[in-house]
Amino acid sequence: MRRMAAILLVVSAICTLAAGQKVETLKIGEATVRIVRDRFGVPHIYAPSLYGVFYGSGYAQAQDRLAQMELYRRTAKGELAEIMGESALDQDKQRRTLGYTEAERWEQFASLSPEEQLVLKAFADGVNAIIAQVNAGKRPMPQRLKDLGVTRLRPWKVTDTIAIAHMMAERFGSSGGEELRMMQLRLYLQLRFGAQAMSVLNDLAWQNDPTSPTTVTGDTGQGTRKTQPKKQTLNFLPCPVSPVPLLTAIRIAEEWDSIEWCKRLGLFTRFGSYAMVVAPKKSATGNPLLVGGPQMATGTPSIAYEIALYCPKFKVRGMTFPGIPIVLIGMNRYLAWTTTSGAGDNVDIFVEHLSKESKYRYMHNGEWRPMERRIELIFVKGKDEPVQVEVCRTVHGVVLSWDEKAGIAYARAKAYWGKELGALRAIYAFHKATNIKEFAEACRYIATGHNFFVATKDGDIGFWFCGLYPIRAEGIDPRFPTPGTGEFDWKGFVPFEKLPQQLNPPQGFFANWNNKPAPWWDNGDLPRWGAIHHVKRIIDLLRSKPKLTLEDLRRFVVDIEGYDVRADFFKPLLLRAIRRVAADDVELKMIADLLQRWDNQRSEGSVAATIFDAWFEAMQDIVFSDDLGDFGDKSLFRMAIQPSLLWYVLADKPPRRLSRDYLNGEDKDFVMVKALRTALERLRKERGEIAHWGFRKPLWRFDPLPPIPGPNRGAYIQLVEVTSPPRGFNILPPGQSEDPKSPHYSDQHPLALRWQFKPMELVEALKVK
């Protein structure tokens, strides 16, 4: 019966594809490439060779997203000002400073295998076939480019794809470089606490909380890592910049992808993704299940692009980025995979000591060394002369900022520098992998920080915390800048075999939402992982039933979008405090009843969600502001006082001991009730009667299309049951095409609005007429 159901599902998928299909045949030499678009415009590319299938990938992507691809390659190379003018100049300066030269990109291309080079060359040829049509007037210039005054497109080069790959790998696989902020925080705390500043900083920025939820449980996994620092911190250096206000005092390590530009160009505006993988023993059908939900951006068109590739070496379907030939998250005939950002600390700031004779000479290993220097020329629309940007590098990395008076410069060291294409190599190997062993071998090539998950038709599931993570010198605190004089340089990288990884876990599932990979893995320069983490909701849901179906996982995806995991921890304490301290207060008893009935969902119109939010902010103020101040900016204060920190103050059995009594001797229950009364008073002043306190759900914007409530979801979501071949469902709103005139510009938008999904299957035996 199950086999008959599977046959019906495959037939249904074929019929769905055939009913709305549009077929285009390309003649590449003597070979024929067919691009068959399903009723949502997703291209299924059939070719007899690698060259043909990736030529088709470039051709189809350029048909659908040529303007987006043009903006992506210009963003990645720092060439936006050529078409956007001076408003894009700062963006280009940042990219030229932090990125690679064109010569370096060509060197990295030369390091690829002949097969990998062929993939990039074929893709470029396919893109250039469409560009040639546009330049010859046989195909219209995309309106978005026409509006910018673009009249002709330059050919696509393999280095354009490499630049986009660098950009995306770094955006989602780079973490750290916040040491200067932490140094400023310590200086700020020294003004308030003197010699106790470091103890207070440890309260705010802990290195390891053993109660933080992890992907690998217990002491299992492939390695161990000692908590740092064990000895006295050696690398705290005085900073010449005033520590107040902290928010604006220093932004040296600022990322090039500002929110403003990301929104304008349809790039990423978020960092985060979730994954669920269920083993056969916990699956209702006995087949592994996998959910991938990369949270990358909102906008029209989507940052992601869906494609299916069929050739003798592999059959694969899933999402990629426009400008990237391969499927980054998806499935082949034997397995399905997904990824989330690892959030490991793979970027450090080094302090270079400069020569008095020249700021371009720095001390390293007992000698003065010259910096690498070059001048970048940025051409700006509307200007006759290019803008010159000086870029300097040390042995550690690019120089971000100088303080010549203090005789120092700050350089940014990336553990993955020059190795980002390892992710392309690995993911391309996933296309051809047939089992978990082959998948695992490919993971070792990945240098940027990513979690990878797989489920196979053999019934195996696996997790790998991938990337290069530095082994720091003894005594170096990863939260502060490292002296760059040589003796404190990195001592290598944690071997792949020692990174957190696990196969077929005893609990029968993996859950991840950029959380801590293993109990023994430390925070880096920021306290990303504490006792309270939103992955807890995924774990609770996966444990809620002995056997799970794809429909269960779909419901879980909907549930986690609005669930407030803070309420799991704090609501019972608040309700207990009301009963104990304010049992006779009629208003508070009514509020307690609202909170008791609340399902912890931040649903549109929920009064309880609004009250809980207001109470939490009041608690932050009452408990911490008298001791810590507001760091010179209230928004930074809100970020610094994390839910886990408040939990360490209020919990009956706190997992961490803090340096001081932030309640200043007051009773916990009394403080919680006082904060609730403060919150209620503020809500009355701001919003009037309680009938007007309904929660206002944030919006997922698809301008010029209507927004969708609730942005805490995947920009692309796939739910896959790994049968042979895998089958499942996905959604990639608003649509496949960037052209407003296309029927596929917004045809997935109404599905996303209703939390619906379209079929996701490999259609191998389709008969193309």
C-alpha cells in the first residue's frame, strides 16, 4: 500500500510538471539541453553532460534573475558605484578593503580541479548566451537595470561567480571580530566598577554555560575542546577611543553588508537558519525526514533561487543563490541535506605595533615588516576621475583602522581566508554523494563556519560543525584583541576530526537553530549561547511525539515562527510571584489569568504577548540599569541584557553564579511584581485601555507586494522524506522570476501567506515532447 502511495505521489508530481510545463531546447554542439519549467516556473534542466547541465543552469538563472545577478556581482566586487553613483561609494570601499583582488580570484579558480573549473566555465557560458541576446536587442534589458541607466552588460566571468561565492560564504559562515566592542565594554565597566570590571564582564559575556541546548548531546561527538581562558588574560590593551557612548564609539569591524544596502539590493538582512532531522526509528513511515529553513532575507525577488539539475553524474534539486551554478540546499537521489550558520568564532582582531618611522611598518617576530599595500580604483557614476582607496594588509589580515598617536593599527584575521571555495567543492560533492560516508568526507573541505545536516535513503542521519577554528595561544582571551607581535599568533586550527559531529544520535533527531554545537564548545567573543535559546522549542516539539510525520514537521515550522521561548522560563516564575506577593490585587490576578491561558505564541492581537514583552523590558531596567547604566545607548542595553542573564538572576537554581547581587537584596518575587506594575503603567500611557494592547506582529516585506505577518521563518523552506528517490515539499516566495510581468513573479506569495508548500520531487523520467 505504501509503495502504491509513493507511485501515486510521483505520478502526481509528473502530471503537475507536465500540466504547466514550458519546454526550451538548447543545442550545445552536438548535445541537446532541455529546460523544462514546471507550473511555478522552476527550471528542470536535462543534459547528457556536466557542461550541458551547468550551461543550462547559467542560461535559466539569467533568464529569471539577470538584474539580481548583475547587482550581486557588483556588490561582491565593489563595483556598485559605477551604476549607482556616489551613494554606493562607501559600500564599494568596504568590499574592496575586506575582499579579494581580481588576480586573487583567478588564483583561486586555478586551484580548483578540472571538473570544478568546467562547472564554472559552463555556467558562465550559459549566462553569457542570455547577456549576448540582451546586448543585441533580442531580449529586453531588465527594467531594474534600465532604471539605473545600464545600456549594455559586460560578459559574465568565472570570477564573478567566485566573488558571489566569497560574499555568501562569508556572510553566512563568518562569525567573530567583535573584540573591539568587548574591549570598549570592559573600559566602560572599569569606569563603574574599577578592579571588579572583569568579574562583571564575565557576568555579561560568559564563555560557557553547560546548560545551553546543544546539537550534539552529552560528551558524544568526535572531539573535545578546553574552555578558554584558563589563565590570566594577556591580551587586554588600553584603547585610545572614549568608551562612552559605547554604541557609536567603535565600529571598526563593521560588516560591509549594511542593512540599508541589503534591503535596497535584495541581499540578505538576517543571519540565522533552522534545521530538523529525524531518524527512521522516530519517523512514522520508517524513512528519515529533514527540514531546512535558511533565514536569509526578505524581499522581491528572493535572495534564493530554485533549480533542478539532471545529468549522468547526478540528479539534484533545491535552492541556490543567483550567480551560483550548484544546488546549495536540497536533495539528490540518495539523500537530502541542509545547512545553518555555525556562529563559531573564526575571526579575530589583532593589534599591530607600528614603527615610529612609518605607519606602514609593524613589529612581527622581532623584526619590522612592511605591510602589503595597494591602491584600488573605484569608478563612480557622474564623476570623471576614479576614487582611490588604499588597502593595507599584515600577516594577520586587512588593516581596518589606525591610531597613529598610540602607534597601533587593528587588523582582521579570518581563519577561512583564501579557502572559501572549499564550501563550493564540498557542496558539489554532495550532488554525487550516495551515502553518509561520502557526505562526511566532503564536509572536511568547508572552511567557513557552517552546520551541515544530512538524511540518507540508507536510514542514516548526520551532523557536522564545519569550518576552520583557530587554536589560540595560551592565555589569550578570545573576547579581546590579540597582540600582533608574533608570539600570540594562532597555533593552527582545530582538526576536522575534533570538531562537534555525530551520526545517528540516540534521541533519534537533530535540532539546530544556530545554537551551541556541543556542551564542551565555548562561546567566542560574544555570549551567543546561554541557558535560554530558541532552539529549545524545536527540541521540545521533536520530543512531543514518539513518531513523527512530514505533516508534524510542517506544523512545527509554523509553530516556531512565533513562539516566545523566554516564556517557558520566566512565565512560571512571574505567575508564582503574583500569587505570593499580590494575591489580593484584582488587576494582577486578571493579568495572571491572561498569562496562564497564553500559549506563548506572539500571535497578532495577543494581549498576553504584549504584556510579557513589556514586563521583560521593565525587568531589564529594574534589575540591571542601576548597576550597569545603559551603556550610553538604550538599544545596546537591550541587546546586552540577554534573557539568559536575567535567568541567572531569577532562577531558583541558577546554572551560573554571578559576581554580584543585581537585585541589591530585594526579594525576587517583589521585583517581578514591581516590574509588572511598571509595565502595565507604561502600556496604559502609550496605548490606552487594555483592549488596545494587542500584539503587533512584525511583517515580512515583499515590496511592492503585500507583506506577510511573521518574518521569523525561512526565506526558503524544504521538508523532505528520504525515500528512493526523496520526495517532499518546499516554498520560495514570492516567485521564481524577478520580472513583474512574469506569471512566476509572485505565484508562491499566496502560498507562503497561508503556510502552504508546493511539491518537491526529482522528475527523472519526464517525457519531453
